[in-house]
Amino acid sequence: MKTGTTRRHWLRASLAAMAVMVMLAGCASTEPVDPKNERTSLVFGYFDMKDAPSSLDWVSIKQYGASSAYYRAGAKEGLFWHVGVDPGSYQVEKFGGLKRVLVFSSEVQYNYGTHGRNDTAIRVLTPGIYFMGAYRYVTHDGGFFSADKFEMEPVKSPSEKELLTRLVAELESDKDLRAYTRQLALAKRRLAELSR
């Protein structure tokens, strides 16, 4: 089980703006992704957050091993993705979103856990498309004096095919993602494989 931690922010507009910036690129990271870079891969996954105290607005994908690069993936309705991941070994380290109570918002950040490999771990060996899996947030009441705990339980639905269909639609419809034609082609090719 992993422990979720909470930070309060009273400037609702700032949080909303940050979430929008992350989601617009669908892959906000420290550097913009070059659509012509043929070394990078498209990585995606899904978190069902309906039982969580917040939405899912971003996911931090961390490289483990010799170096430790981070990618901040945007998220939409549980689907998260990044269009420019370099070769290496990765897993979800953290994720988060906004919790709204009346007119106030607070950002909730969840530590997935990176002591060793977790269920989302993938190895990006060659440029392509990689699925980190689909998971459901399950909460465990920590009691009055302790923080609540959670675990991410693997789910079979939605399937990789269903999520990839949604991702293709995002890549085709979002004007900020239309430049990533190579990633769209990778997604369509994988979707065709899954449809056989």
C-alpha cells in the first residue's frame, strides 16, 4: 500500500492553469518534444480514479537504473500518455490531481512507490509504443490519526485496445498534438495488431 500526501493551494486559478498546461501537450516535460526525433517512444496507461479523493491531472514517469530522468505526462479521463520517452527503464513514480470542495481546490499528490519495480514498470528498448497497464485506485482508511493509504489494483477493462482507440482520437483531434504524426502512426499500427 502507498500513502497519499496532500498540499493545500488556495489560488484556484493557478492550479487550474497548471493542469491545463500539462494536459494541452499531453506530455509536458522539462523540454519540448521534437516531433521529428525518431529515437523516442509513445508511452501510455490508465488510472481509474472514481474512488479517489481527486481527479487525475498528471502522472510522473521516472526512469530507474543508472540515470533518473522524469517525464510529466498529461491525463484525460484516466488515460495518461507521453509522446517523447527516450530508451530506458521506466515506471510511474507519482500522480496527482485536484480535489474540489465547494469553491476551494487543493492538489492531491500520490506516491506510487519506487522502492524497487512496481506494476507499471516497462523497458523501452527500441522506438515504439509501450503500454504501462490499466489500474484502479483502491483506498484504505488509515483511521483518525493516520493518513489514508491506497493501492493500485490491475484491471482488465478498459483494455489496451479501448485505451489506444481513445489515444488515437486525442492525437488526431488535439491541435497541439497533430505534429506528432510518427507517434500517431505507431498508435494506429498497434491498434491494427490488437484488432486482428
